[in-house]
Amino acid sequence: MILQFEQFSRRAPVVMSGLIAASVLALMVGCSGGSASGVQQGGDSLPSVSSAPPRPGTTVVGLEFLYSHENERNAFYYPIEGLAGCTFGPAGTLIFCDEKRGKVFGLDPGTLAWYEFDSPNSRPYRPSDVVVDGFKILVLDSGGNNVFRFDMNGAWLDRLLDIRQVDPASIPQVTAFSVDRDGRMLIADVNEQQLLLLDAFLNLQMRVGVPGTLDDQFTDPSGITFLPDGGFVVSDRGNRRLCRYGRLGFFEETVGGDFDVDNPFVLPQGLASDEFGNLFVADQGNGRIHVLDRRMRLLTSIGDDFGLRGTPTAPVDVAVGPGDMLAVTDRARSAILLYRIIYE
């Protein structure tokens, strides 16, 4: 089957994916999947950039659909009711949050067995996002405005942070968070339409953003990721754009927005970046996964290109894992979709 893709960069032939490697097929035990896959490449609308081209093997040219974890009755995690954030552990452990049920689940890559995380003594407990910090797993609880810490087996360790104590003058409503390699933490607060940037000791370093539609202002910040250079990107969902900041927290640029006639974003939410600085965006509003390069230029936008099983409907988060894996949590489908990132 030949898939037709939108064109964004230099014209190139569509490359069809081959057979899934044996190591990937082994992971499919107990999981439903599909055979449709594809690689997306671009057209000629990107502006020229007067700088050296990226190193070979670091440019994303498409995604190859591998398989999906569906919301089936025989699944350990059934029923999924409120899919939220996801991440990968360093060994390939897949972790996702069910915000509505107050559950976090992990898939052990060695045994291919699902397991459930402990539930902390916090009510209401609504795990909305999850990140891996070294050999610990951090879960953002949007119900109690906490960050809880677990070991890699899902055993509860402690409450790492009470976000209400970070800024006692306000009542936060957190939606997403991220941690960089130096231990700094970034938290999105939609109540104040701001980001809280904490240092490695979890002390407030600075507030980023205020309510509004201008540069360095937010309307519903809903996704965050740190970049390899220490800067970070936030998805400003209400303003239909992404905002990029430098390592010190100062505003640099926006991509998209209501006044951009070529804006690909409808409701951008979950974000993830790879080691090369490529950015993956889950767009819940139009059921697409957007990929931008390290200069924030759109490389490709993928949606209904993979057949029934591989097509996202309302993706809310993305995560980059070992082996060029990309996980997507799809709230409308109540499924976790897995792809392989194709580089050239």
C-alpha cells in the first residue's frame, strides 16, 4: 500500500517500512498490533537557513508504526479511562498514567509483564504526568499538587515535593512537568498561566510567563520538555503555539499561533525531544504528531497515515525511548501507540 503524505521539505520519494525486527516482534506478545506503516518526507515550503546542515542520521524523516496496547478486557491495565502522560525508563520500561482512575502502570521490557504502581495516600490522586529521574520515577499528581517518587518497580518511596509550598501566595493547578539532566524541574501551572522553574534543590528559581496572548504569555500551558542544550519548550495550548526558552529561562521564540496562516497546531499538548534536539508534539485537536527539528522548523506532520490501528485520534502525550521508540498516549482511543523514529 502506498501512503500519500503532506510535503514540508525537499521533495523525496516515500519510503515504505520493511519487516519489523525480531526484537520488536518479541515485544508484541500479549499486545494487539497492525501492519500499516510509513515514512513521511517533505516538500519545498521551509525557509532556507544559512548554517551547516545537520549531521547525517539526526534528521527525522518519518515514523514507522509498530504496534498498540489497546483497551481490551484481558489487558492487565483494563479499563483505561483517562490516559495522560507517558515515559520510558532507561532500560525501555514503558510507563503511562490513567489520570481518571488514579493509576500508573509499567511494562517490564524483560518479562513483558505489566505491573501497577503503588497508590500514595493522597486524595484525590490524579497522576497526570510521569518522568524518570536517574533510577527513580517521578509522578505529577494534579489532584493534590504533589510530586511523588517511586522506584523502578513502582514501589512508593516518598512525596518529593508539595507544589503548594513552592509559591504559598497562589493556589496552583498543575498540568505537566519535566526534569533536566542537572535535576532542575519545570512545572506548568494553568491557574496562574505560568511555569515554575525550580533548581536542583527544588527551590523556586524563577516564574516564567503571565496570562495573555503576547510573547512570553500563556493561555493553558499543557506540555513541557527540556532540550539537550538546557533550554525548554512549552506547548501553549490556548494560543495554538509552542514557546521556546533558553537555559536561563528567557524567552526566545514562538512557533505557530493564531496569526500564523501556516500554523499546523490546533491543540498542542504533550512534548518530547530526542538527543539531537528534534521535537515531537502531540496535537490533541487534529489527531496528529508533529516533528520539528532543533531549529524549530516543521519536518513532518503525521496523522491518518497508518491505517486503523496506527492512526492517533486524540494524542495527549509523547515519549522518546531507547531504540528510537516513540510512545503516544491517545485519550480518545484509550490506547498507547508505539512507533519507530526513522532518521537519515
